[in-house]
Amino acid sequence: MRMSELAVLTNAELSRLSHLITRLEKRGYVRREPDPTDGRYTNAVLTDAGYKHVVAAAPGHVATVRELVIDALDDSELDALRASATRIIAGIDDTRQLPDVGPTP
């Protein structure tokens, strides 16, 4: 994904995101490469090692979310959470439609 888009989606300053990506690069989880459709942009690309790390972390993450969120709510609260999440996702999708924010420095 373009670094500039990732910064918008995560509500992060591009410079802060760049520092994070640098740390993830050092661990071998991501790499930067020019956007093939427009070389002015930089993409952050998940490496095979990064993907394996996400897959390994997923079961523990899911179990913790289930314990702390899902199991703590009754059916009506889960319905409200679902409705809220749907609105949030729609807002994120709208964010993806924002005009170009320029190349990554």
C-alpha cells in the first residue's frame, strides 16, 4: 500500500509512519519499493516473514479480542457494536476515496 494512503488510514503523520516502517524493515517484516503505477510514491510491502509473523500472532490476538470484547457483551450490545463497526468501516472506505495526498518523501 502507498505510504501516504497508509498514513491517512491510520491517522498517522507520514514522518511517524516512516519511522515505524523503518523499524519493521529492520526486523524483515516489510520493505519499501516504488509504486509501479507512479514512481513518485513509495509502497510499504509486507514480506513473507512479515506475513508469517501476522499469521503466528493472529490466534492470540483473536482470543484476546474475544475474551475482552465479544464475551463481555450480551446480544444487544453485540448488535450495537456491529452497527457501529459497520459505520466505522464505511467511513474508512470513504477515506480511501480522498484525493491524492502527494508523493511520499
